Amino acid sequence: MADNNDWEPKIVAFCCNWCSYGGADTAGMGRFQQPASTRVIRVMCSGRIDPLHVYNAFLEGADAVLVTGCHLGDCHYVNGNEKTELKYQFLEEMVKQLGLEPERLYLNWISASEGERFANFINDVTAKVKEIGPSPLKPEGVS
Amino acid sequence: MVEVGDKLVGYATDDEVRKRGASGGLVTAVLAAALEKGMVESVVVLKHIDEYEAVPIITDDVEEVLASTGSMHSVPVNLAKYAVDRKVAMPGKPCDIKAVIEQSKRNMIDLDNTYLVGLNCGGTMPPVLTKQMLIEMYDIDPEDVVGEDIEKGKLIYRTKDGNEKAISIEELEEAGFGRRKNCQYCQLKIPTNSDLACGNWGVIGDLAGSATFCEVMNEKGKKLIENAVEAGRIEVAPASDKAIAIREKVNGVMVKMGETTQEKVFTQMPDEERLPYYREALADCIDCGGCKLACPVCSCGDDAKCTLFHSLGDNYKMSMFHLVRLLHLSDSCIGCGQCTDVCPVDIPITRIQMSFSIPVQTKLNYKPGMNADEKPPFFEVMIK
Amino acid sequence: MIGNVYQTVCPGCNIGCGLYIREDEEGALSIDFMKSSPANEGKLCRFGIKLPEHYSKAVSMVDGAEASIEDAVKAASDKLKGADVTMLNVGNTTSEESLAFKAIADTLGCVVNTGMGVYSELPSECHPTVGVGMSLSDIESAKRIALFIDPYIQYPLVIRRILKAKENGASVVSVGWRNIHLADENKFIDPDKYESELGLDSESVIIADVHPNADPGWVKRMLNLALKTGAKIIFMKPFVNATGVDLLCKGTGQKGLKEIMDGINEGSIKTLVTLDSDLVELMPNSDEAAETLKKLDNLIVIASRDSAVNEIANVVIAAEPQYAKKGSFMNVEGQLLKNNGSGTAGIDALSSLNQNLGGEAMESASLHNKVLEGIIEKITKPKYKELACEVMDIGSMEGAKGNLVFLYNPFMWFDQKDDNDFVMVNLNMAKRLALRKGAMINLTSEGGSVSMRYKVEDMPDGLILTAKKIPAVTEWVATVSTEVV
């Protein structure tokens, strides 16, 4: 593996259609500086994000996974993000027990107008992941 | 009249049943009475094959119920799945009953149609290892064994020639024999989650060995006892204070042992060692799916998230099958040990699952298999 | 009892794993684990877990029409009288039925072929070693284990024995194709160096296998290796009663499966009788095998399952399923394992067939006694001398060429569906072919071409492994060219 300074981590961000995807969009339009590490996967609601999607991202080589959605109370589908939160509790506990560094998994609520917040979030995560290096679950032959 | 909460001592009125049963034949008689009086359509019982093997059968024949075996320490099956979709009465160890209750939460079993006669359980043993233990530790030919008992922390075997030999369970377990690993840290010894909690703890004096102590846990338990008394199959009398105290004491000692072992078994590994450990432990998995098939809590069927999102052709560092199962059972694993028993490559899968489940269940203060009205926390996703 | 519970033995290979088959009131099958079974402690592999899918009810047929079993037996005897008959029993059914089948061969004056062509190339004093080399528990006490099989894919229930041996301090060297997790060393070396480089001695164990497509030179080499190093050797086999059939039913003039098929194509075999040995399933190319079998004047199938060959047979004599039979099987370690079922339809049919042909009537109990006599008599092991052998060359391949090797397993022998439609290649090959995720790899050989998914494994460059039947390739090791689709 290349030196950590050159190495660009791969971060998978699950974004909901109505809020956090808009946030990512706003970040781009606002020309906030952010690294090219993120792969955004748009879902209609963060409630759609099953823990197995997160596992899958890690097993395919993601160095960090972000679960993002609308702020609590703002869900386009009444309470989808509350379900996300509940599932995330289990997922977080499990990832912790598995021994994967906690710096690799995040839950964050970002609205469509919070472009700067999105960009800062990505920057923070990227910096943290660069510090701890590639994920131990990354398959052979995947950079 | 019998009331919920009553603690009774009783036995089968039929001498033959009383003699053959493990302790007074009360359980057999209660099950037989439930069947003959039409409370249920069938009964799940163990059919005796030899001292180390019995197979669960579902029967609507009272004679077959009466001929069924007493409790056997080296037959570690879980009976929950035999109650699925039936109007049935069944005996069960605490883990059988836990599994039935978890199945009922998943709408696989209707508890109103299921009568659960719980049996006190200090633990069960793997049959092949038990035979090896008899040869190595007891110097007894496994074929010569006619009976077994656990008393005062000792495992006793009786042989054809009328002799018996006792060795302390602690000593056996230190030598790698004795109870299954999960039984060693199990902390439910009296099945208070059943309808009728039966066992020989607290049976004292003249009745020792020929009567059963039972606690009526709920209305269904009351019905079971009343029905069996009415049918003339059992006689019961209130248990003495001394009997109740002794039962409590035995239970207390066993539960304490379980707690101590759990602390010892589940010491947290350092963060950086856990992932390599789990990967290494699961690396020999041959994807047989036995752990899923044997799991008495699982209810998804053949096509489940754990199987459909997993492929033999995956190039992953950990198996999706195991990751999904570890998560899905984190709130509901009852620690029955069936998965470890059937694993063809001897992965300690119960221990691995429990190392994920214990923190989650503790954090959420959820005890699976105890209360049918308490839904698994993960289910809240669907319910809200 | 509501429904039925049968105590039986898994037909997947000849380890002989004990289990229960449960038949509910509607006839649906499920398995129950039999934890007191000494061979497997109740544990089962992928195939064992899927057994309910494997079993199916056979129906007696005469010339394509459903018939009673009596009519089928009568039709079969009419066709067999005076014919030049070839008989095949690879060992998928009980020793008792196999003996009855052998009795019919005696009546007809022919031999029972076991399909293991390799036996006819080996001197007879080697047969007992290939048959029953050692007990499975001997693996646990070995100091060093040399693996010539891939236990994960081929014989998974051997894994726990090897792991126990490792706990007891054994070291494991795998000379298979793929680097496997439980091995301390994985070696892919010239067969001439086995003796000097594997570090085997009298406290070692060699685990190899024989099967209908086994290379005789390879088996001889394994036997020589055991002889020279003093190591114990066990040959795993793919059929539950392969060992029993070999000990009880073999005559001289053995034919392998390929020889039988060649015989049919050449016209030297006109009448074939098979006992639970479906050549359509057993041969690498099912369609081709079916076409070949259609050339027979008479194909008489005695079957406990509804398998592909039943459709093209002239006569099908349907017996009860394997799990319901009364009888016994001999596993790889020479243990006689009994079913607790009471079904004797198979034996009764074989008995009346024998009677119709002028032989004697037979029944289950006396056949069982003969099994006991026959096995005790033959299980003693004479010594054998070093064997002259040549072994096929499995060199590495360059560029887009690869050597395709089959990892024979129960799903393959029974042509049963499994989630294994992929080939294994190493990372170099995947890079060379620029294989991306989800891409298919196209394999072309003389027999045609096929597209498969791929999986990257740690293994020698230029090798391609498959656990699935690939019709285009019919040899144990074949050169194929590859491309990406």
C-alpha cells in the first residue's frame, strides 16, 4: 500500500434523496473544497439503508461508510430516519464488537441547505481515515 | 384447587409411569392427560434410541407419550421447531421454552395453542464426548450404563451390575468433558418462562427420586395440572417450606456458577485483536448453513437476508452470511448452543454470537425468550 | 407418531455421516441432526444439509409407461434372458442390495462393475489399502498430515479431524491445488519431490481420493508414497457404499465408467443394468451421456431416486428411497453403518429378478449375514510392492491458457444444483485477463466453450479450479483457453 499521505481513502456515503443528497449537491455548487474520496449512493430515504448495505460497502473495499439522512422530524416519509437511527444502534454496536475502528462508520443528519456542513463532514472523515489507514476488510487486489 | 404461583410436589398415579419417569413421571402423565382430554392435538416427546440418543417425535398416541423417555442429559436437541404450526403440548429445557417464546414473537407459534412443561436443567452433554468421558474418566463401558443423575455438583452413572460412580462436574469440565460449553454459562436453570416449571430439585425425604416438584407459572400451567388431576393421572400436594427453600438453594448455586463462567468466558479482547480473531475463527466455514438450520430462533426460512446476499463465489474477507446472522441474532440469541453442536468445522459459533449478543442485550435490557409480550428491540423498526 | 423418522446415512460420500430424515404427514422431508453418530457427531456438510432436495421418489416404468414393480421385474427378466449383460453398481445403495445384485450377475455369468476403473490397473494386493486404509480417528493422532484433496470443497467432514490433529500438535501440508486455510504449508511441487519434500514418516497420514475418473498413475504414486515413507494412507471415495461394493461385489474384468460408455458407443455393450448408478449424472457431459445410453438395446435401471436416467431407461424398477431401506453401508474406515428403516422393496425386486433368471430367492436377513462374513473375511490387509507409474503432467500455463482441474464433490457426482457456478483463478490471472467485478470468464476446450463467474483464490498461476460439472471438459485435467465476456 502506498504511503498514507498519497493514499486516498474510499468513502461510501449513503445519502437520502430529499436532504443529505441535496446537501452534497449544495456542497458542490458552493464550491466547498472537499477530497475526491467520496462515493455517494443515493437512496430515497435513509430508512432504506440496511445494515447489510453497510457491510457490503466495507467488504467491497470501503475505508469508511457514512449513513446520512434528514434531521429527525424532517423525514419525507414521516419517520424513516427514526428507523435508520434504531438500526444504526445495532450496527454501531456490532461494528464496535467486530473490532473495526469506530472512525470508519458514521451517522449524520444533513439538510439540503447544509452544503458546508456536508463538505466539512467529508473532510473530517477523510482526515481521520487517512490517519488509521486502509480498512482491514478491503479485499486483495482492491486499492 | 390449584392456583397460579402454587408450588407443588406430585407424581404419576400409574406405578409403571412413575417408576420409569426420571422423577415420579409427573411430566409424562401431565402430557398424556393433556392429549387424552383433547387440550392439544399432539405432543412432542423424545423417543428413546439408546442411553446417548433419542429423537423428537410428534405423536397423537397416548401410549407413545407414556412410553417416551425421561429427561436425558446427553441428548442436546432443541424442540422448539416441532411446535411450529401445531396445537401441541411439549416438555422442554429452559432453552427449548425460550426458543418457543421467540418463535411466537415471530408469529411461527401460537402460544395459546402451545402448552409448555418446563424441566429444570443444569446442563446437557454432547453424546460422543460423553461416551469418551465414561471410558477415560469413569472407566465404564458406555454400553453398560443404565442411568445417570446430577446430585450435589456431581455427575453420577449407574451401571448394569448395580454399581455407581460419581465425579464432580467441575473436575470433568476442567478435563474438557462434562456439560456443553454454553450450558456452563447458561443462567436459566428453572424454566420460569414455561407454563409449568418441573424438576426434582426440592423433592426430599421419602419422595426423593419418585416425585416431581412443580411450580404453576400461569393459567395454562394451572389448566395442565387440573386436567391431569381430573384425569386421574397425577396426585399433587403443596410443597413444604423446606422443599421450596432447597429448590431455591440448588437454583441459586447453579445460576451463580453460570454467572461466574460467563464472566470468565466473555472477557473482552483488546480492540485491535477482535477482528483478526473473528476472521480467523470463521475462516474454516464451509457454508453448509447448518447453524442457520439448527437455530431454534431463526424463522426466515430458506430464503433469508443471510443467504440471499451471500454467495460461495464472494471474494470477501468475512462472510456476509455470518455478518448478517451476527447482527440479526444480536438481540435474540438465547445461547442454546445448537449452532456450535452442528458446525462441521467446530467453529464455536454460539460463543461468537454471544459475544455480540450479550453487550446488546445488556444495553437494551432485553432478555430473549422470557416474556412473550416483550418484542425484540430490532422489531421496533417494523412496529413504529 | 405423526409422520416418520428414519435413522440413516448421508449418501454424499463414503464418510458415512449419520442423520435422521423426517417425513411429515404430507410427505415433505427435512433433516434432523444425529449427534451420537460416531462418524460425524451429528455434523453435516453443505450436501448433507440439502439432502431433502436430493431425495425424490422413483416410479417403476416399462418402455416409458408407468408400471407395477412386478411388471417391471418381469419385463426386465424377459429382456435379460440370454442377453450379453453389463452390470454397474458404484455404491449408492446398501451392501445387502449390492450382494443381491452380485447374485444376479452370478446367475447371468457376468461381473458387477463398480465404475472405479483404476482398480483394474492396480495389483489386487493393493485393493484393501485403497478400500480401507485406516480409521478417520487415526487422522486426529497423526503428527503430520499430507492432503491431496481439498477438504473444504470435496470432503468437508474431514476438516474437523484435521483441526483436532492440529490441536494435538500436528502440522499439515496441502499438496492440493488451492492454498487452504487449515494447512501450515501449501505446496505445489513436482510429484517426484513428494517423498523428499513433504516430510512424511510412520507417524504421518496421507489423505487422497479415488473416484471413477481418477488417474491410475496418480493413485499408484500415492500408494508408493505411503509405502516408502511408512505413512498411513486413506483414500476418500465419492459414493456412500463404494468401500462395501468394492469388498463384496467386485469380480475380475472391472470396467470404469468411461470404458462402459465407450463400449456402448462401439456397440460391444448392448444391455446395461444399473443399480442406483445414474450415468447421466455421473458422466461429465449429461447430454452426451444420455445420447450414448439411448444407443443401448436395453437399459434396465434399478433406482431409489427419480434421477435423469430413469427417463431414458427401457425398464425402471423403483425401490424405496435410500433412507427408508433396511440394510447397511460400509464407510471409508470400514465401519458397517446401519439404516433403521424396514424397506425391502429393492431387495425383494432383485430377489424375484434373480429367481426369474433361474437363480435363488434372497431375503434381507441372510444377505446381511453374508455381508458380515464377506467383509470380515476381506478386511485384512496384505502388503504390496512398489508400483511402476507414470503421472500426468500438470505444468503451469502461460498467457490466456489455463489448466482446468475438477474438485470432485457430491454436488458434481449427483449433478445437483448448488451455488457454485464459478471457477477459481489466482489474482495474476484475473489481472492478466483484466477481469472486473461481475465479469464472466469464457473457457474453451476441444469439447466446446462455457461462460462462468469467477472467484479469486490464492493458488498457482495458470490453474483454473471448478467444483461444478463443465460439459465442455471431460478430462480430470484439461487445457482450456480463456477470455473475458
